[in-house]
Amino acid sequence: MGLVNVRIIAQQYSSNMARKLMFGSRYFGKGSPDGGPGDEEVEHADSLSIILAYVYAFCITDYFPWLRWITDLDGHEKIIRKAILTARKYQDHIIDERFQQWKDGVKTKQDDLLDVFINLKNPLNIYEIKSQILDLIVATFDNVSNNIEWAMAEMINEPKILYKAIHELDKVVGKERLVQESDLQNLNYIKACVKEAFRLHPVAPFNLPHVTTADSNVAGYFIPKGSHVIVSRLGLGRNHMVWDDALTFNPKRHMNNDKEVVLTDNNLHTFLFSTGRRGCPGMLLGSTITTMLLARLVQGFTWELPSNEQHVDLKENLHDLAKARPLSVIAKPRLALHLYNTS
Ligand code: HEM
């Protein structure tokens, strides 16, 4: 292996996972001849990125909805509609075909989430299922890939941290087999690295906007019914009053003797999955797939910077909190070659 763009592999991993969960297959088509994603999967993942970028974007018509009748003022609607159509071009016909298979009795066994949706006791109609599936695929996409890119960038910059993570994997899993889901409960340092990357590098500066349905008092502040409430993720995760040396990547701060490290934080010291009734329903799945990817990358490869770079540049984008330049590093296998053959 050579120079690897960690952003691309992490994004493809998240969307492969989502497609496999929903439709029982990583790829829409055959993938590329080298076993990676094909053009369809790349276009699908790109459309998910665009949808997410505009979900978080400031849009004037969210605040002055009557302006929507005049025109798509900031042009967001046109862009997001196009991205949704692109994602749906690949997804919706699978849903139509599967619906028909169940109707015709060709399919009788539930193999993936799409089958589960079709067979709910209180059934959803096909339009609702299409929307739910798009929602879940989008929800699985960005948090995982953004987290892994930042975790790897921070760890490569701090060889002691990377070494500690490798040491944990070698101790818990060894080098004779790949790390499995059942190992994750014992990989506290790896989980602490994931949690620390979520604390320091959330996927967006603010939470998705919520609107209060009743007058409320929070921490002494009166919030009238109908207010838009937007929580600052950075205000929590990088808060100097809560975290010592808040801007330093230090996974050790999440280790608590022999107690298992969990990513959830209902006290909202970090925003991570949020909390309460509108908190993330995919917490367990999100924790598992994120931790699994970091564990596999650290266990499976040695990671080095290209010879012309002294350290990873940790600059953020100006418009969101993604890494300004995608992380490109040299990966070399560190396990026996037969372990990489997953076909
Ligand atoms: C590590 C990965 C993930 C993180 C950090 C994460 C985080 C979040 C956050 C912060 C919210 C917003 C909560 C709020 O507005 O208060 C959310 C909402 C949501 N997440 Fe996740 N999520 C992850 C993975 C997933 C996965 C894998 C799924 C499902 C397959 C999922 C499904 C959802 C859904 C459906 C919502 C909307 C809930 C609602 O508005 O009622 N998430 N997530």
C-alpha cells in the first residue's frame, strides 16, 4: 500500500456500512475492478456530503419562510434537491423492487433494514420508507468519517498516543487475527481516542436547530415558545471551564481506571450524540462502527507522513470544522498478508 487519502476511505467505509445495513450490499453495482467503490458509490457518497453540508448551512428562508414564495433566495434549495435526486437515483429503485418481491411472495425472509421497514406491524407507505432510508444513510455518513480522519491526524502527530493505541490492540487482540466487534469492549484506549476526537473536532460548529414547543427556563434563562435553539458544540467540547488544557488532544482524560469507556455523554460535556428525546437513536451503532474503523486502521497498518512533511497540518476549514486538507499518509501492512484477504 502507499499514500492513502484517509478522508476518502473513511467516507467510503461509512457509506458502505450504511448501504449494507439498508440494502444488504456494500455496492449498488459491482464496485471497481480493484475491489473498491465504483463510480456509482462515489457519486452516492458525494451526494450525501452535499446534503449534509446544506443541512447545517445558514439559510435565510428558515427565518423568513414567506420569502420562499419569491425565489430560492440563497440557492440552497436547488443544490440540495439535486443532491437528494442523485442519492435517490441509486436507492429508490432498490426499494421499489424489494416492495414488489415481498408483494409477489418471492421474498419471505428479512435480511436487512429495508425488509424490516417493509414488514413493520404498523406499516409505512413506500414514500415514507424511502425518506426514512435516506435519513438513516445520511445520519450514518459524516460523523464517522470526520471523526476517524481527525483521530488519525492527531494520533500521527503524537507518536506516543499512536504507540499506546497499537500496544493496546496487540495486547487485547494480538497480530494473528483482525480485531472483531466482540473485542471493542476491551479497547478502552481506542475508544478514548475516538471520544477525544469527537470532543475536539465535532462534525459541525452547531447542533441542528430545534424549536421550543413551550416557554421554558434553562439555567436561569427564559426561552420563549417558538425560539430556535442552536447549541454550540465547540462551546461544550472546547470549554476551558470544563476541560483542562481543552485544545490538546489527550485521550487519557476519558480513561477511568478499569471502567469501560463509553462514547455517550448525557451530561453534555461534549455534544457527541446529544441527549434526551431528540438525541441520536443510532448511538450504539455509531459508536461501534466508528471504534471498529479506528481499531482496524491502527491494528492493520503502520502510518507515516510523506517524507516532505514534518507533521500533519491540523488547520480546519473556514466554513465548517472538517480538516482543511484531507489527511494523506503512507500506510504499510503490519499483519500477515492473508489477513487482508476479506473476499
Ligand atoms: C458516531 C456516529 C454518530 C454520531 C456522533 C451521531 C450524532 C447525532 C447527533 C448529535 C444528533 C442530533 C441530536 C439532536 O439534534 O439533539 C443525531 C441525530 C440522529 N441520528 Fe445520529 N449520530 C451518529 C450515528 C448515527 C447512526 C449510525 C444512525 C442510524 C443509522 C443515526 C441516526 C440518527 C437519527 C435518525 C437522528 C435524528 C433524531 C431526531 O431528530 O429525532 N445516527 N445523531
